[in-house]
Amino acid sequence: MSFPYRPSDVVLARVASGKIYYAKIRSVSLAKKECVAEFDDGSLAPVEWTNIFDVAAETDIIVCVVCKQGHSDTPNEIILCDTCNIGYHQQCHPHRQISCLEITQDKWYCYYCTSSKCNPHITNPFEDARIRGKRKRKETNLPTKKKKVPTATLR
């Protein structure tokens, strides 16, 4: 089995709790069939290849974009928006909970699609300019030139 991703690729990674997060691959172990992933909080963790997914790929795995869980039980089922195809638990949907009446209708639209607002739950943290800027500023705060240290001369 080959692994299609390389270090610095951004992927979706399922962690031990079952939640799925954006992650950046830092290293790949062919022998262990796992990679070390960096998450948006800066933490690193090994992730098995079977728990790595392409950010853009369609999948049969449906998870709530808010809580990152995949269980869908009554009365808190995962509902997919008919515009963006993003899943929300009825009780996780922002700004208002989704009623049973709404989900029996033919179409359902999430808050972000009906209000034309950017959905913060689907922003790739590794592509977000604010985060990139913060990381760059941290790095650029380090001195770039070595300080000259006075040396004693022998006579």
C-alpha cells in the first residue's frame, strides 16, 4: 500500500477520539504505515494512514463540522445543508438548533448559506492568512543576524 501524501501536505486526520481535524503532514513512516501530523494548535501526533483523508475528496464519512463527531442518533441527527453539503448535528448548528419540522422538509439550508456569511468551521487553518501571519511573525522575531561580541585582543 502506498501513501499518496508527502510532508507539508494538508489533510484531514481522524484522531483517537474519532474527531476529524485539519492537519499538516510533517513526516511519513513507511515501516509503521503512519505519519506525524501537526494540528492547528501546533501539537504533533502520529496518525495511521487509514485515518488520513484528502481535504477535497468526497467521502461516505459524515461528521458534524462543529463537534467533529460522526454519531447521528435521534433527536440529534446530522443534517446536511442542501447548498454547501456540510453536516451539522441538530444541537450543534450555530445560532439556532434545527427542529424536527425543518428536517422533514425537502430542502434544508444552514445558517451560513442563508446569511451569506463565511463558515468558520470549514476554514483550513493552514491556509488562513491570519494564522500564517502569526507563525511568520513568531519566526521573524528571532534575530536574523548574529550579534557581534567584543573580543579581547592579545598584545
